[in-house]
Amino acid sequence: QQREGGRLMPRSFAAGILPDALAKAGAKVKPPLESQIQAGIVRALKQMGWTVWQMQLGSQGNGAVYCTKGIPDLYVFKAGRGALWLEVKRPQLGRVSEAQQERHAELAAAGIPVHVVRSLDEVLEVLPP
């Protein structure tokens, strides 16, 4: 179990993964928020030694923060392993916007990997070896 927002949560929830058993049992479980999924991904990657830059966190002085529309959520890199962009979305609900599709196409054209992920498991599948 991990702490998330001051309360103890099962590891699967903290990493942004819906428990299969609950879903199969027909339980009405809301998918975690994108911010919860992203927090779990960031925490796990940092524990694994990856550097993670989060693009839109807000400012320390509560001022406006500007960035290119559609830029992916996370830039992840590790010496000897390479780098990639991650666009985090909610399971079942999250959709890639038109601006995000444009940024992803620009990155792909430049040979820079970008992946849409909905869980920590999906992140682990796309990390460079």
C-alpha cells in the first residue's frame, strides 16, 4: 500500500491501475484521475532512477504558467537508457486532443518517442531497454 493524498491506498490505485477483480465483479469503480495516475508514475520512475520532468505543475508564486499547447505531460530520461515523452490519460475516459496529436506527430517526425499511457504497467512496457 502507498500513501496518496494523506490516505493509504492499494498499490494498484496509487499507480493508477484499476483492480481487475473489482472490474470483473461488476463493481462501479471510478477510474483514477489523471493527476493520480501521473503522480504514481512519477514516483515509481524516480524510485527506479529515471529523471522525470513534469510539464504543467503550476508556479510556486501562484502566477500563470505557459507552455506550448499539446506538449506531453512528462519528459523521462536516464543515462544509458535514453529518453521519451509520456502523455498520461485516464483509463476508458482520457482522450488525446487535436493539439496533442499535432505535438505527437511533430515529435515522431523528429524521431523522438512519445507514448500515450494509462497506467504504470504501460509505462514499463515502453521504457527503453
